[in-house]
Amino acid sequence: MAINWMINEKKQPAVFLIELDQYSTEWLDYGWAKPIPFINEKFGKRPKLYPKNLFHEGPDRESWKTKKDLLIENTVKNNPVLYLQPGSTDSHFQKLFDACRKMDEPRLIIADEKIRSKHKAPSNVRVIHTHGMAYQYSKMFDESKLKPVLQRKVNSLEHSFMLMASHTIGPAPYLLMMLKELGALEDALCGSPEIKSNNINIPYEDDKLAINDVLKDLKQNYLGGEYVRHDHRRNVHIIDELANKCHFFVALDKDVFYDFYVHWSIAEKHLQCFTSTVPVLPIWADAEARQMEEWGFRFDNNLNRRQDESIQECVKRYCKEILYYTQMTKNKDWAQAWQDLQGEDTYHNFQLCKNLHKNISNEIVRQIDELPNEFKNL
């Protein structure tokens, strides 16, 4: 990573020049992740904008804000092409677009995903979305040579559902703790982090279920005992083996507690559930779910937290959905009929996930080719 100033390096001045770097994802240093096609060949090294660094407010809020605003404006002024990294919010896009709007010249923003902010890009800005992490995951999955399991039989299944929730940040630990007290984890296959129940930050005044004092600590549990974070070329085979022992797969995005838009990437949390033909119960943020639908994946998403919804209400909603399908698996005839009904969609999603990288590559070419003339040689 070429950028030298990070949010935890407080000695680095805020006006430090943003260095130029090749376009890449956070999987840059992992050998299985192939480079994103065409972008570096076309645009080379450009400034990488990291939202956590560029828009973060320091202890001297007004002074820090002035320096950061100046840094954004100077970066936009001096660089016609910008590589925007994931994590921006609406307020970040407003600052970035305001800086672009002050320019009379074209500016090109290259981002991992489509920008779905309420703040629209000015007329002198074009955006190319690479779907970089989705491209890399799909290509790796295609090269894995995994085969779909057709006509799944419930008599051979050992677990109600699979849930990968080893991250300590987000809804996963609280969801697991509540599911455990509801008895829903007895037959489930779940990865979990090491976390104390008193570390779950749910204020007592928001505890409408009187469950805070009942929750138990979670012990660390890695599915299969072999899952290695970021080694997705290896993990995809472990996931396939384990998922095929389950009635359904709960695909949980760790960011669904946000009740506002964040510009995140489509990554393994959204695609690994489609590397088998196991029915999927997705819990994804609105923007990511919308992109998955635009690609043609078939699913019924459980919405991220709404603005009038507490964290506990949100988790309760997820628990209800998981409990419903868990109870259904106990009726063998119903469970088999449901598996049969899902078969066409699960095979469709499997094939789409496998070939997605080809569609993304073609889309990148199309976006570059369709740029107006004034954007072609920036």
C-alpha cells in the first residue's frame, strides 16, 4: 500500500501529500486475488482516497476539518483521475463532489462499487465501477472447479443452517447469543468469536426483551477448524464441504446495523454463499443487495437496520426469520419439498457466481469505451 499516512499514525500531518498508487483491493497481497482487468493498464498510478483518512475529524475539529477540506480540494484540482477506496458515507460524497464541482475540467472517479449516495455527481464527473473484490472472488471460485450438488436430499443433511460470524464487530455476536438462548444453535453449524456478553453494547434502556442479563459468553469456534481469514482460495473448498451438510446458509454482512448508506464492496460475505447449491438466507445492506439483484442473483434479502429501528429490534427480526426456517427443517417432508423448490434458483446463482468475473470484465471495457471524449485521455 503506497499511501504513507494512516489514521493511527497521528504524527503524520494532515496536509501530507497523497501518494500515487496502482488500483487494487484490500486483497492486494494475497496470491489468489488476480489484478482487476484494464484499469491499471489504462490509468496507471493515481491518488488513492481512503475515506477513513481523508474525511476523519481529529481532536482539533475545526482546524482538522480545514486542513482535510484543503487536502481534498488540492487532490481533486491536481489529479484528473482518482481511485476511491470503500467506506464513504453521504457526507463524504458531498465533500468530494463539492470539490469536483469547483473545477471546470473533467474528473474521473474509479470506485469498487456503484455510488448510490443521495448526493449526485456533478456534470464534470464520471464514475467507473470495477466491482473489484467481486471480480477477484468470482474468478477464484471459477478456477476452484467446484461442482454443484443437484437434487439435494434432506436425509443426508446434518445441520439446520450454517452461519459464519467470527467477526467481533457488527451484529453477529449479539445475533448468535440471542439465537443460542432461543435454542436455535443446537443443530446449527456456526463460527463465532471469543467475546464476553457484557461487551455487547446494547443499553439497558433499549433492552425491551429483558435479555441482557441472560446472554452467555461466546467461545471462539472456527468452522472446520481450518478456515483462514482472507485465504479464500482454500476456504472456498471448506465452505463447500460444510455448507452441503446444512439445510440453508445464513449469509450475514457485518455492516447491517448501520441505518445509513455506506459505500462498501461486494465481497466474500455476499458471494461465498453461492459457491454451493445450498438455499441462502441473506442479511445484507440495501446497496449491496441491490447490486446483487442487478447482476441477476435470485434471493429474498432481510433488510439492514431501518432508521426507526433499534439494534435489538433489528436482531429480533433476523432471529424470527432464522427460527422459522430452522423449525421447518424438522419436518422432513416440508424440508424436502422446500429444497426441491429452491433447486432451480440455487443452481442459477451458482453458475452466475462462477461466471460473474467475465461479466464484470466486459462491463469495465464498456464503461471505458463509453466515456465522453474529454474523459478518454485524462
